[in-house]
Amino acid sequence: MSTDNIIDSTDLTDTQAQLLDLADRFYEQFNEGDVPRLEIPTRTKSNIEYDEDKNVWVYGDRTSTRSAKSVGGAQKLLKSVYTIEFLARQLEEERSSTLRELYYLSESWDLDEAQFGSQDESNQLVEDLEIVTDATREDFHMRPEESGATVMGPLEIREQTRRGEREIHCQEDVGEGGYQIPNNPDTIEFLDNDADFALCVETGGMRDRLVENGFDDEYNCIVVHLKGQPARATRRLTKRLHDELGLPVTVFTDGDPWSYRIYGSVAYGSIKSAHLSEYLATPEAEFVGIRPQDIVEYDLPTDPLSDSDINALESELDDPRYQTEFWTEQIELQLDIEKKSEQQSLASRGLDFVTDTYLPERLSEMDIV
Amino acid sequence: MTSQQSRLGGGESVAEELAESQRAISIAEFFEKNRHMLGFDSGARGLVTAVKEGVDNSLDACEEAGILPDIYVEIQENRDYYKVTIEDNGPGITKEQLPKIFGKLLYGSRFHTREQSRGQQGIGISAAVLYSQLTSGKPAKVTSRTQGGEQAKYFELIVDTDRNEPEISREETRSWERPHGTRIELEMEANMRARQQLHDYIQHTAVVNPHARIELREPDGRFKYERATDQLPAETEEIRPHPHGVELGTLIKMAESTDSYSISGFLQEEFTRVGTKTADAVIDNFRDRHLGREMAWEPPRTHEAGVESAVEEAVANKSAEATADFADRVATALDRERVAHHEVVEAVDSVAEEIQVEYSTTFGSTVRGNAVDAAWMRLTDERESDLYVLVDAATTRRKNDAVVQALATRLAAKFEPGDRHRVTRTTLRKYVDRAADMTEQHDDATVGETARENILTELWTAARQVPDDPPKVSAVADDRDTASELLEAMREADIISPPTGCLAPITSDLVDAGLQKEYEADFFAATTRDASVHGGDPFIVETGIAYGGDIASKGKAAVLRFANRVPLVYQRGACATTDVIKNINWRNYGLDQPGGTGIPGGPVVLMVHVASTNVPFTSESKDAVANVPEIEKEIELAFRESARELKSYLNRRRSMQQRQQKQDKLGTILPEMAQKLSVVTDREDLDIDATMARIMNDVLVVREREHGTVCLRVENNDDRNVEPEVTEIVETDTEPELLDDTEATVVEMDGEWFLKWNPTVGSGETATLRYTADDEADCTAHVNDIPEEKLTNGART
């Protein structure tokens, strides 16, 4: 995907042309008596490599081929063609649909062989098409199921909505819940901001605490709610906050291996969407906590590590993405103390402890405030 | 108490008392009490056995007379009894023979012959008559008309069980519509609980006798099995026993009853496959065993200690001239590498004869005897060095000199100077063992089993066979040990397998035809092995496999067992054929077999036929083949042979099925995809045949031509190498020129050029065959050695 035309990636003819191009390729293969096939990068852990220049994880050189030579391959290609037809029509009619709708829609297709067996299959196919056509799923007008997360902070934006343009201030024009990130955050234009940094928060409880305590106001901070593993839209917005507004991005999660992976997907990108890393990942994002070190220093209430926690930590030690001094030290410490803590365990020191003490201390350590 | 006393009182009187109640029992009486031995243990089974005996007899009779059998079997329910009728179109039976055949047990023509036939003992049908009379009290009713006979004879008869003779209650002449044949009616207490076995028996008989037409009518139905061939089984010949198969008892009996006087004559007369040469080989072996061999020694080479001087000294009262000449000639005659005692005797005798004539003096037996003794004494004076050479040769390098010397010395001590030194191999082995043991004990050396055997062989080979006549046949008949020696000698000799003219295998073609006639299956395989021998009787094993089609796919395979063309329906578990089937791992051949042993499952019929002059059964009722290793081995080999064909069929079928499935699937998917593509791209409809061909047909041949160059591309989409033969026929006046160093033969014929390539094309590769030809020239490519369904020849024109 070309980063320079992100804004006008809504240009329908472009994406449509890309899809038709792919259909044309299949057509030609048939026409020449050749076996229709599609070559795409192998989407496994072993074919992910670090792009030194861009600081993100991208697919390597290995490719796999979907070929009509096998029944399975032919079936995949048939589904692809059906999906291409569907997407092209959707773009032409300027409509959109969700991934789940696509899955159910396939039930109406003539041939049993063209129908998706599971939603994973249809999701994967859309990802395949993203890779091959060099477009994003937003370009296809495909939405994910999960509603986007929310933003709260001193930021004024203009959003292109179906009912026209809206100008919204993410503190003054929104309720307690904050501003809801749309599925395609590229429809947002940043107008003005008064922010010093962005703080991405894993859990809803902690986000609410920060808002209630007026943390966003006090520290000129844009609080982004990640809602667990962040959706693409959340990650895209975070990246834009960093790239376009020059705001430092920090990530505040629980103190367990799964939360470190949430940070990883914000900072480095995920394997499933490595083709979009450049577009979604914010390599400069920094980890606030909860660090294992914090568990010790603040003597936080803990749970013991489960076996799967330990396995996850050990596999992170082997994961090239966590091969930094910081992570090695922290993970080894956690394996040593055999404990984990949630964000909200900070409440054991009082409800204001996180906003009055913990975050200011950590953020100043990190030279953010 | 009383009996004790009486016994004590006088043993003799008790014995006499007992003797009064001891009397011979007739065979008929015996079987009356032991009917189970003949397969009449229950009413259900009795019926099947009666049918079986009748049908077997009918088939044998027809075949012997060269008539294609038409057999009719009827079972009627008759109040408490069943009436069994078996009718055939055989040659009929003469008036004199008929009562005996049906009314006398152990009357038959086959017991003493070595020839394959269904019946052997002459018990079967008369036992059925006996069973019928015992259970219903009714006589057997037999009608028979011989070929050319004016009318048929009709008898009603039973077996007189006391005398084992037929007892005829009615005898008359009747008219019968059949030109020839026999019909027997038996009434018996029975039931139809064994209906399945009865049907099996009839059906299996039809399978294995494709030349017979058989009809069965029973209360519940009617079954007709038509003839599949007009070819009668090959006529069998009677044969004599084979030397490799007789047992000691049989051999002694044969020796007792033979007219031959010499062993050689006995062997050639009484056994099959024995001519002069084989007889001589057996006799040589026999001599070695019975008489032993004579050790031979190297004659002394020095003149003073030589044979000549010894002989000269031993001859007394003869002229000096004759004596010297005699001694000289004997010495010359014995100047050989090694000399045995009988050779000395021979030499002395022949020289003495010459001298007698030349010098007109008598060289009588005393003189000759003295000469022999003297010469032999001289020869055997020194034995150690001879033995040293032999032992040394047998123990190459591994033993040091001292050990070899010690062995030679000890062995030498076993042979007294002057004795004839006649030893059997067994005795010789004892000598070697003793010498070896002593050497091990005293000289701290090891002489292992192999070394001993080598030394023995070396010595035995150096020893001379003796010229004495072997014992006469009477000696063999009189003495078990001698007979046993002869038996070993026979077994050791190389003798070709017995002739198979005495056997009538169904032959694999007809096994196939028989199975095809009765089973609607997709696949048939049949194997007929070469003849083998067990116990002097040749036998042939045949197997057949039918698979798929209408054969029930649930449960275990049906096993059809036959012996001499007779179906075996009972005692399946006790049969060697079943054991062999269970021990074969059928999973290797693509059949289901939980655990890898047992009867395989699935839609399969396994057939096995053992044909022999003497099928070893486990009992008189002839239901199960005994576990004879030779037969089991042949059964296994035969089944494996048939099963290999089955396996390749199943593999082929499986891959064809997969191919077909794939073709069907792609045949739905790809046209739909192509149609969608035309819609999406808004272009004209696609022709996807070429793509389909490329996917489905693993080898694609296409021709491309440009500027006088023709290029044949052989694209291999298969997952293994192909080696097609590609012949391109070019109609042109100028000789095509091969390009790219491709190897091809170029031949011109009637204005056409034949270019033939044999490229090896690897999986996924494309071979390019290029040559020059006018762009206008007509070209036709033919591709061989690729299965048609795997080839798309786009270069046919």
C-alpha cells in the first residue's frame, strides 16, 4: 500500500481497477491454456522479517501458490473470483459491508463450492486480496465486526460521515465515553490539538479511571482505549497521532505476557497483518507498564504465573521482536518472581495513586512529562 | 472279589472267557457306530454329506468317461423323512458292479492308485446308503443305464452290516428316458438346518467345475448353475510314488512286494522319475551309507621302501623273472596319487592274469593274497604325512603346524596298518571328533565345529567309493536300518519333480471363468502354481480372488476351499487353507484386516484348490486339509501371487477414483470460475479445455512452429518421470534437421519423414524437441508409452 495516497485511497476507481486487474490475470491464464494460480507471501511466523529501515515486521521472500491444479486450490480461486465480483460491485454502488456479512453473503452464491466454510476463511481471503491488490480492506469498504475503540483528549478533528462532515473536539464535544474511532480512520482530518502525548490504555476500567481523575486534562494527554488486542482502526489512528501530530505514543497495559503482545502489535505490527505493518505499526511507541519491575517496586498485589503464562514469556524471550535489553531484563525478572499484576492492582494504593503517583513517575522517567 | 479270585485262580480260563467275546467286527458295523467320522453325525449334516458323496461320484464318473456332466439333485420332504435324489448323465454302471459300489464299504477303484480323483477310499456313497437305511429303514433305489444299453437296471438294496456286502431286495429292468447315466434315491432322517452349507456346496462345486451343469431343487427353491466351458478337465494318469516323498514304512512295504531283485531295478520299476542315471546316483549314496568308503594313501616314492620290493619279497616259488616283472607291473599300476585297498586288489588281480599268460605259471589266490597284503602294508606304513596334507588343506592357515601335525598323528592312529580302512561318514566323523577332542585337551588348541566338518569333508572326498555290489532288495525289506540308509540315499539324490500328468488342476483360466460365472465382481485373479511334492504325492495349489461388484462388502471375506475339485464346507477352522489365509497380512494387499491377522474383510471372495493324488485330510469325512508344511507354503505363495494382482488393481482403482473425483470437482469449479471472470472483466466467454487438459492429463504434447522451426513441447505434470516415445511424421521433401542435440532417429519412408524421440521428462519439467521443417509441411505426432487417460496430444495434427 502506498503511504502517500492514504487520504485518497477512497478513490473507488483505483481500488476497483486493482481488483479487476487481478480478475484479468486469471482470465489471461485461462485464455492461454495455463493453470490459473495466485502467488502470495507465505503468512507464517517463519516468513516474517524485520525491516531495519522502517522498524516494522514485514513478510519475507517466501511465497505460496494457490493453483487450480488441486481441488482445494481451485476452490480458493473460485471464492476469490466471487469475492472480487462482490467487492467490485460494492465499490461501484458505494456501499460497505462487514467481514461477517461477506461470510453470510457467500451462502447465497450459486455454487456450494464457492461458499466459505468459516469466517476465518473469508477474513483470510480478504487479507489475501489486500496483499495481492496492494490495497487495504478499508479500500474495499470492508469493516471489521468490533466497534472501534474510543479517544479522549485535547484534539479537534473533522470526520467525513455518511451524513456529511462533522467537526468534533474529543473532550468538549463528546460524552464520558469519548470519541468513537470510525472503521476507516483515514476519513478523519486532524484540525487542532493541545496534546503533549498519547496514552494507549489496555483495559476499559483503567481508561475510565484516568478520565474520571481528569488525567487527560491535567497532562494534555490523548487517552486511546485499546480494548484488548487493538483493532486495525485503533492502531491506524495511533500511528497517525504519532506521524502527523508528532505526539509521543505510550502504551499502558497489564503486567503479563499477553499484554506485552498488545504493546508489540501497536509498536511492531502483527503477523496476520504484516503486509500492513508500515501502515499500522508505530515503532516509536513506548511501554509504560505495568513492568515486572513495578510489581516489585510498588509491591503490587499479584497472581501467580500460570503454565501458559510461563510458556508465553519464554516464547517471547525467543521472539526477535522482544530482543531488547529492556524486554529481556523485564521478562527474566518476571520469570524469576513468578508473578503478574493487572493495571487496576494499582488501586491497592488508593484510587488516585495511578494518576497522582504512578503515571507521573513513569512518564517523567521516560522524559514524556 | 469274585472276579479277582477267578483271575487268580487261573489266568488261562479268563483269557478263554474273554476270547469268546472277542470277534472281528465288520467295517460296516464299525462305521455304524462311528458315523461322525464320515460326516453323518447329524441329520442336518447327513443330508449335505449324502448330496456331496453322490455328486462327487457323478462328477468323477462323467469325467472318466469324457462326458460333460449334467447333474440333477433333488431334495423332497417326505413326512418325517427327506428323499435325496442324485441323477447324472455318466457312463452308467454295469449290473455286476452296481450293488457293490453302493452296498459295500471300501469298495472302489481308486484306493491303490496315485491319481487325482474326488473319491479315494470307496466309502462315501455306500456310507450314505448305510446312513439312509439306518435312519429310515428304507433301501437305496438305484437306476443305471450304460451307454448303448437297451434298458436301465433298477436295484433296491441295503448294506448287510455283518458281512459288508450288498443285500438286494429288488432287481429289475426298467425303461429310462436318459440314454446313459445313474440315479440314486435315498430316504433318510434329516433336516434342512444346513441349507446354507448345502447351497454353498452346490455353488462352490459349480465354481470349481465350470464344465458341469448342476441343478438343485429343494423344498424352498430351485437353483441352476450353467456350464461356463465345454473343456473337460485334463485326463489324469496314474503315477508311481516319487523317491522324495515316500516314508520308511512305505518303502519297506514296497521292497517286500516288488518283483525286482536289484536295488537299481527296484528304484526304476517302482518309482517315478528314476532312470539308470538317477538310480546310479541313489545307489552311490546308498553304498556310501551302507558300506562306507575306503581311505586311500599315497604310495611310497622311494625304491627301497616301495611297493615293488614289498611285492617281490611276498611272492615265493615263482621264477625270479616272473616275480620281478609282476612286482614291477603292480608297482606301475599303483603309481597313482592315492591308492585304496580295493584298488590294490584290482591291480594285483589284473597283473597276475597277464603274468600267468605270459609266463605260463599260476599266480593263485594265495600268491595274490600275499602280494596284496604286502603291497597294502607298505602303502599304509606311513599315514601321517598323507593326513597332514589333508588336514592342512581343510584348515587353511588358521591352525598352526603343531596342531595340524597333532591332528594328523591322532587320526593316523585310528587306521591300523594292514586293515582295509573302510569307513562310513559317521565313523569317520567319530575319528575326527576324537582326534580333535584329544588335540584340544592336550595341545591347548580349539578345533571348532566348522573345522571338524571341513576336515571330515576333505577326508571323505579323498576316500574312494567301494566297488562292492549294494545289498539286494530283500536286504532292504528285511532290515530297517538298511531301508533307512536307502531312504536317506534317495532323499539326498537330486531327482526331478514328479510328473503332473496325474493331476488335473482347474487351470488359472478356468478358475477365473468359474469365479466370473458365479460372482458379479469387478476384479478377478487366478493363480495355478507349479506342481510340488508332499509324501511322494505331487500336488498343485490354485487360488483365485474375486473383488468388488455385487459381492457383499460387509463382514469377512467368503473363503471357498476345494480339494480335488470337491468343495469343503465343514470344519473351516481346522483347515490348513484357513490357517494360511489368516496368517497372510492382507493389509499389504489393500484389504481390511483388523490386527493384521485373520480372515480379511470386505467385498472379496478367496478361493483355494489343492489338487493331489493324495490330499492329506484331517479326517475321513474329508472336510479339512491337514497342516502339511509343503502344502501350506504353496498355498501361501499362490495367494500372494493372486493378491499382488489384487493390490495393483486396487491401487489403480483408487488412483482412478481420485482422478475421477478431482475431474468431477474441477469440472464444476473451473467453468463457474471462468464464467464469473468473463462477467467481471466484461470479456468474451472463455474456453477452458486447454487448462482442464493441463491439470487433468498429466502429460501434454503441443507443437509450436515459427520460421521453419518446429518445436514439440512435452510437458509432464505428473509427479514422476515419464519416458514417452514421441513419433513425429513430417510430409516434406527436404530432410528435417534436428536441433539442440536432441537424440532421435530419422527415417524416410515414401516421402514421409519419421522422427522418433524417447525423452525422459522429469516431474514438472518440459522437454523441447526441435527440428527444421517448412512451415507448410504437414506434421502428425504420435505418443506412446503414456496411458491414454494421462495424455493430451495437442500435436496430433
